[in-house]
Amino acid sequence: MDIDFASLGFDTNFSILDWCIVIGYLIAIVSIGVYIRKYIASATDFMVAGRGLKTFLAIATMIGTELGLVTVMYSSQKGFTGGFAAFHIAFAAAIVTLFVGISGFIVVPLRRLKVMTIPEFYEMRFGRDIRILGGIILALSGILNMGMFLKAGSLFVTGVTGMTSEFHLKIVMTVLLCMVLLYTTLGGMVSVAILDYIQFVVLSFSLLFASIMSIRYLGWDNIVNTVTEQMGQGGFNPFDETGFGWSYVLWMFFMGLVSCAIWQTAVIRACSAKSTGIVRRIYILSSVGFLIRFLIPYFFGICALVFIANNQTLRGVFLSADGKANSDLSLTAMPFYLSQLLPAGFIGIISAGMLAAFMSTHDSYLLCWSSVLTQDVVAPWFKKDLSSKARLLLTRIFIVAIGIFILVWGLWYPLEQDLWDYMAISGAIYSIGGFALLAFGLYWKRASRAGAYLALLTGFLALLGLSKVQQLCSPLLNPIKKLVGIEGDIPSAVIGLIVLALAIVLMIAGSLLLPDKRGRATLMKLRSNLDGLD
């Protein structure tokens, strides 16, 4: 929906000075990424930085990837639509990440096995066919998951700069993608790690300063009172059924585990660490970063709600008569608010940091999914191992192909639910089965190939959590909705939890009914190897 805010009396503070800051910063970032190409000598360098990341650089690149522009956008949207109750997502992520760091759950065994991708473990434990299937599902889920990244980034740019047309949106998406593809295809994981560190520092200080300005501009009492008026208890209590509800909170704890220990873009940091001791420290210290990377964007979304709700003109644009957020515009609320709050010059700095964050997330995801396709889908078909040069070439080809797909998908797919819920469900296509294979494969000696197949394939049922898919399947779902008394869409969190439970049950049942003779011996061998590896 195109809205000309200037015609409503709301000109952006984004100036020529800000354009110069943004363009200069991005040119410098891309130049560094291209320069780093000279340090890439092998596929291991390209994919996992030679497994040489030490604690603080690894923490910065891990949080830098997770603190991308898309994170800021979907988190601020949740703050805009859910109020302070959205903070529970941040606390869930922090608690689970701390648990993984202390216990080493999943990530430490994977680092000891020196895998570069999660499906490599699938082959060690269950066989080559499971690796290929798992790699296909992981890549498909990950590529769909990042399908809205470009659109979210472009909505930020158009919102903060005052651009209004759909044509501007498409141009911005294309330019941003080209910049990402340029230095990701050249620099690989080394480029990702160094640039993540730069944007992590810039963006951290920028977001902190913008938060302080928001409190001073709006007033803390006004922020709390407005959320109370708009949302009541549901704006503060995540368990209140008028807001998120119990099922959503439980789903967010699982998503917290996925984001730090199951999702390939996070696990690859553990695989890139210098030792297992560093892996544990990365996760323990990153738990604070995972908390903050959600809290601040949620707060921006809340501030955007307060700013808009207190202005009758904007209220009529962004909110319905009963105070509910307009789903077509809720993603643009935060960048619009920043365009009104921040002064010229500083808005350019924070925008440059946001765009660098946008690129750091894209480069990590592009590198991750292209590596999975190369290592786990294509390479296992060759009897003779692919050379390092061939792997590098394949990975770079996949990077470009994925980039083209997400450009088309971002322009075509109609986002009819909160961006975070779309990402949670699209990621669940893999993560539900992936959790079953990793948890049971590492810690249960009776896990079998049959159980692995069933768990992996069950993940596709998570697609029912997407609003568009529910609409397409309405003839099958409507009788179920009537039976249980649900009006409208079945909540995505409910579908996710049901599918997760089903995958675990099928993993156990399939393993018990169709055991592997090699399963116990394989796990025992892996465990003996783990004891001697670091």
C-alpha cells in the first residue's frame, strides 16, 4: 500500500547528508568484503573461516548475523502489534541460549565431529540418503525463511527515506541484493565474520542512542499508558489469551532453541570456533546479546505505536477503528517513526548500520544455504570427492541462484501475517525434523533411519501455519476448525507445537518398530570419536 506521508504533513528527516553517509559507508563495507577475497584459499576457509574464530569475534559475528535489519523489522512489528508482552520472546531466546552454552547441548558434539553442515552429521549417524534428504529440506526451509528479507529491508529504506512508490521498492531490493552477492561470492565466511563485527559495533551504539532519544521524546509514562489504553493486559502479560497466550510462549521457547542450536546459520559459528571451550563461551556470552537484539527492536515498535496512536491523522492510517494494527502497514511503522524522531546526520548513521546489518544477515544466510546445497545435496552423489576448487565454484553459483529466487519470491509472495510468524513456520519445515534427528541421533542409541525419515518428512506439515497455505487448504481444515471451535486461521504456534510433538512421536515409533542394526554401533563409534576430539 503506497502512502505519501509528506502529503499528510510528515516529511522525513532523511537529508542529502544522510544519503552521503549511507552510500559512503556501504561502499567502504563492500570494498572490505571484496578485498578479503585474497585470504580465501580453500572451501574450508570460504565456509567456516578455517575454523579459526576466537571468542569475541565469534560472538560478534553470531550476534551480528542475528541482529540483522530483518530482525529489527520483524521484532519492531511484534512490538507494534503485541506491546511489552512481546518481550517474552527475547527472554525465551536468552534462557535457551544460556542453557545451550552451559550444557553444550547439540553444538559441542557437532563441533567435536568437525562438521561444516548439520546434514554431515546425518550421514555419520543415519546414512548418506538421510544426509541428502536432510540437506534438501534444510536448504528449502532456509531459502523460504529468508524469502521476505529483501522486502523487509526495502520497506525500511523506503519508510525512512520517504520513498512511496512500488517502483522504488523494487529498485531498492535489486540494488541491495547485488551488493550482497558481490562480496559474499568473493569473501565467504572470512568476509562475513569481519563485516559482522564492524556492523555489530556500529549498530549497537546507534540502537542504544535511539532508544534513549525515544524515551526522552515520548516519555516513559506516556509509553506505558498508551500501551495500556490500546491493548490492556494483553499488552503486558504474554500468557493473556487476548494477546499471545500459553501456546505461543511455549512455541517461542522452541524457537529460541532453534535459533541458537538447530538453525544452520548459528551452528556454523560453533563449527567455525577454535575449540569446544570457545563454543561454550560463545553461547553463554551470546545469551545476553540474544536478549538485547530482541528487546531494543521490540521497544522501537512500541514507541512507533505510541507515536502513531497519539496522532489522529496517523492513527487513521496505521490502526483500525478498534485499535488493531493495519497488517499492510505494520512493518513500515518503525522506519516511519525513526524518520520523524532522529535528526539529520544521525538518521544516516543508524540507517547505514541497519543496511550493513541487512547485508550481514544476507551474506550469512546465502553462504549457509549454498554451502548446504554444495556439501550435502550435490557432493554426496560423486563417488570421487569434489575438489576444493569445484566446491567453491558450486557454492558461488548457488549463492547467485538463491539471490535471484529470493528477489522474485519477495516481490511475489503476499505476506498476510506478522513477518516473525512467517519466519518461524517456514523455518519449522526443517527445524522440527532437524531437532528430532540431532537430539535423538546424538543422545539416543536406538534412533534409526526409519525414524529419521519420518521426522524429517513430518516437518512439511508446518506449512499449514502459513496463512496463505491455510486458505488453500480451507476445504480440509474448515471441518476441523468447526469441531474445535476455532474461527479464522488456526494459530501458527498451535500448528507448530502439534507438528513438533508428532515428529518426536514418529521418530521414537519409527526407531522402535524399524531399528537399525548399525544404529547402536554407529553411535558408539561417534561417541568414542567425540571423547578424543576438540
